Amino acid sequence: MTEKTAQQAAAPVPSDHIMGVYQRAPLAFERGEGARLYTTDGEAYLDCMAGIAVNALGHANPKLVQALKDQAEKLWHTSNIFTIPGQEKLATMLTEATFADVVFFGNSGAEAIECAIKTARKHHWANGNPERIDIIGFEGSFHGRTLAAVNASGNASYLEGFGPKMPGFIQLPFDDLEAIKAAVGDTTAAIILEPVQGEGGARAWTDATLRAIRQLCDETGTLLIYDEIQCGLGRTGRLFAYEWLDGAADPDIMAVAKALGGGFPVGACLATARAANGMTPGSHGSTYGGNPLAMAVGIAAVQELTKPELLAHVREVAGYFNQQFTGLKDRFPDVVVDIRGKGLLIGVQLATPNREFMQHARDEHLLIAGGGENCVRLLPPLNLTLDEAREAIEKFERACETARDRAKAAA
Ligand SMILES: *Cc1c(COP(=O)(O)O)cnc(C)c1O
């Protein structure tokens, strides 16, 4: 156990009335600006997790704030039984920028995944193959917390206690093409994967496997679903991570959320017209999904996230981080085991417990996320400046020193 710092002692006591599904850090923030978060007692933190890749344009981004304010004074909500001009506009922006022809808007990542799974199954049903229901997912994946999403990822700890595993979901090892070839058959509907796994510890699929999966899907009529909820919208230095394959492994369906609203809850399921052929009137819906408030913020966010200069900036900052973290790995071999991920979805695999390391980082006023395989993840705002990146490295280095000294003292 680490000692309580002054800020922690002053932090509000967690409520007894919140369902206890999170182990929360004893820190509460009241204000943010760019990559800075300020606690209720005025302490500044450098935010290199950005609400787990949500605040991709930083906190209180003036363009997003203005878009929300302007819309808030006009119209919040109507209903999906009416035409919503903001939806038409954002869907046009997203389809022009991607493989997709059509978009369904929801309120979260898990809902985008639900829509993706339903779209895939309904496609086969509409094409006269109702037996094709199996969704193939992978170890270390994370697709959200609804029942279908936890079944699709197959992570045992998220499934335990929630009744029988649903039929039609298969979990395979990560990046194992032979296992995939053996598993795809007459009842396969779709393969679902994150081109760069987030929660699983910032693991990127190899290009060769993604290309082979796309080819296998084409040969077998299997639909390919990408979950780019975390790795998409600029995070890897291209607008979507699949673009790094230059058209050789485009998906048929894709789930997007997180950065799409920059903190306003919004998600989207993108699909080709062919894949979405079963999604006819009445087959799916949402009360709030794509309401005018969400669309106003989403349009402003996508206008910023698609700017070539922002994507170039991501690649530059990512290059700096990669070089620096490689240096830290050399200098702290007893702490840093591996550097992984892509762009500004950075995973640092540790030899010391990652939960403790996150506390060491917080003691330096640096906020980072955890991840699978004993990683910590850095998911900073995409407009993090190089000066802020330097500051993050200095703080991270001091956290490495603390972790190393503690490991030595314990040995
Ligand atoms: C966050 C996340 C989800 C779930 O999104 P929610 O908005 O929490 O439902 C799904 N997939 C990936 C890859 C994510 O990072």
C-alpha cells in the first residue's frame, strides 16, 4: 500500500449509494482545459488517458463547447420518427471518410457493437442463411459491457455470474490465422476484432493476418467487423486504424464511439449497404441515438479529427513518445518490459504491478490508464503539445524510479 498524499486525504469519500462496480481512485476533478485536469482543491494533473480515449480534443475544447451551447439553445431532442438534419450531415461526413455507406447512431460503444452484431446476423438471415449466427471474437478483446458485447469478447471475468454464455459466440487466440481458418464454417456470421486492442494492453494485429482475414471473409461470405471505438478517429495517426493497410483489409461493419463525442455520449455503427441489407424499418432503434445535441457535438468533433494537420501531429508526438519510451525501457529494465500499441494508443508493459505504477504516476500528477497483460496505457488528447509530451515523459520517468526503488527495497 502506498501512503496517502495530501490531496487524497482531502478527496471526497466515495458514496455508499453508487453501485460498487468500480475500484475508484480517490481523486475528483471539477475543471479541465486541454490536457490539464484540476481537482476540487485546485491541484493540476497532466491527463494522458483522456477519459480512456474519449477527450481526444482535450477538455473544454472551445469548438465543441460552442457547438454544444449553440445547439442547447435551439433544440435538444425530437425523435427518430422524424428526420434529423444533424444525423444526415454527420453520416455523410463519416461515410465520405470511410469504407461505409450507411450509419446508425447510438449513445455508447457497446450500443454500436450491439448494432454491428445484429446487422451481421440479419444480413445472413435476409440472404436466406439464418443458420449463420456465429460471431468469432478474440482473447484480450473488449467490446463493452452489454450481454452481447461481453459474449463477443468472451473475457471470462466479465461473463462470470451472468448466466449461461449466449449461443453463437466463439473466442479464439489473438492473431492466430490458423485457428481462424479452422473455425470459420457454415454457421459463421462475422469476425469481430479491434485492429489495435485497447483494454487488452495496446496490442496491434499484424498487417499480414488482417489481410488474410479479409481474404478469408471474402471467400466465405463472412462479414468483418472492426471495433475502432478506442483505436479509431485519429488515435493511431490515420483517421481509422484500418487505413494503415491502404484498402487491403477494410471492414464490412465498424463500431465507433469514444472520441466521436469528445465526452458527449455518442456512438455509431457504420456499414456497407451490402452488409446492412437486413436492417429494414423496425429492425433496430434507439430513443436518444443521434439526437440533435449529440449530432451537433459529433459534427464539430469529426470536423477537427479529420484535419490532416491533426493526424500529422499525432504521428509526430507518437514518434517522440516511442523513442522516449524505448529509452526508458533500456534505462529501467527491471520496470519496463515492452512498448506496444500504435500512434497515441501506447501500452507500456511492466515488470512491477501496473495498479501500483498508476498510483506512482498519480503521485507525479500524471494520469494514465491500466490495461491487460500488466500494461499501463497512455491515451493522451490527440492535440497534446510536444512540451506536454516531454512533461509526461519526465513524470513517467520519476514513476519508473519509484517503482524500481520499491522493487529493490522489497527484494
Ligand atoms: C470503450 C470501448 C468499448 C465500449 O464502449 P462504451 O461506450 O463503454 O460502451 C467497446 N470497445 C472498445 C474497443 C472500447 O475501447
